[in-house]
Amino acid sequence: MTPSDSLRFRAVVTAAEGQVSMDRDSGAWAISRGEDILIQRTITTGRDGYARLEVQGGSSFELYANSRVIFRQNAGYSGDLLDVVSGHVRVHLGMAVGSAPERIHCRSAIITSHEPTTVALATDEDGALRVDVLEGEVSIRHALRPNSDATVVRAIDAIIVRPDEQISRRLERGTLYRYTVKPMRDLIDILTPGRAPKVQEQQPFLRAGCSLESPAIIADQGREPHPPLQ
């Protein structure tokens, strides 16, 4: 990627609240709304941090509290949008006409989209990843087991990827939302572009305290899938 490409593929901060910074040679640098973020920059939010960034082509991503990502770490492939290091992130892959498939890299999975797609990602300290597909569909391949088959996950569905296990469809359609989004208006608040929800109160499906495998979800496995949310 040439110097002119690095400018063309930059991200623009459209919202920033609380502790939001990027890494520079001199250390952490606080960022604010309207600032340009060049490729290969690491962006971090603190305990009260929230940020939303937009990139050319229609893609965007949001960081919630205590999250860390690297923007376009792989400069050799324009489709590699984000590396999620830790925390809770919502990503919209815009897929501009004629563009390469877009990818999100996580510690335990590589997420690929061939169409406009929105996903919510939550990681824990052990490297387990929960992927909620909010629109479109993604192909998920295990990052630590390269010979494993890819798994397709579609809208209003979710999956957990663990570092030491093959990918398994352990969550049924609708089950995750039944137990983690109460009430529905909280989800609407979270998904409204440009809105910064109260991190501890309005993002239960991304909150670190929400177990990736809660007793309620385990008990519900084996039931008939719930109908899509209205």
C-alpha cells in the first residue's frame, strides 16, 4: 500500500467520548471527533470510552469500553479492515461495489463478508469470541486451526469460537437475544449509528460481565428455536 493509499484508506472519527486513544511513537494520543486515523494504528478505549469510526466505501466500526483494535494492520490487502485484540466491538462491513471481500481478524477467528453485513464481537480474557450477526451473513474460519472448515452465520444468529476447540454451532437462533437483550429498546439504542450508549447500562449483549455460556443459555439448548425478534 503506497503513501497515497494510506490516506485513501484512512478512518475518520465520527464520535468519541471518554477515554479514547491511539498509539503513536511517543505513546498514547487522545483522539477526538473529526480526527483522521491512518492505517496500522492501534485504537484503545478506557473504562468509560466509546468511539465510532467510518471508512471510505461505507464500512464503519464502534468500540465500547475497555476495547482495543488495530485498524488495517495488514496493509497488503485492502479487505482486511480490523484486528480485534480485546473487548467489545460492533462492525459494519459496507462492501463497496467492486471491492474485495472484507475481513475482521480476531485472536481465535477470521470473519469474512461478501455482502453488506453488521456484526457485534465480544472477546474474553481466554481468547473466546462471541459473534452476533445483526444483518447479512459472514463466513467464520478458526484462526488457530487453519485446516478447519468455514462456518456460515446469518442474521439474528450467533456463535462462540474458542481457541482450543473446533467451531461448533452451540447457540440456537434467537436464544442469545432472549437472555441477553432486555428490554428491546436497549438493543435499538446500541445499534443506532452515532449514538454512544451508557456502557455499563445499555449494552448487555456486549458487556464483559455477560457470560459467554450462561446457565440460562445452557438450559435452553435443545428447545425449538425462538421466532425472530419483532
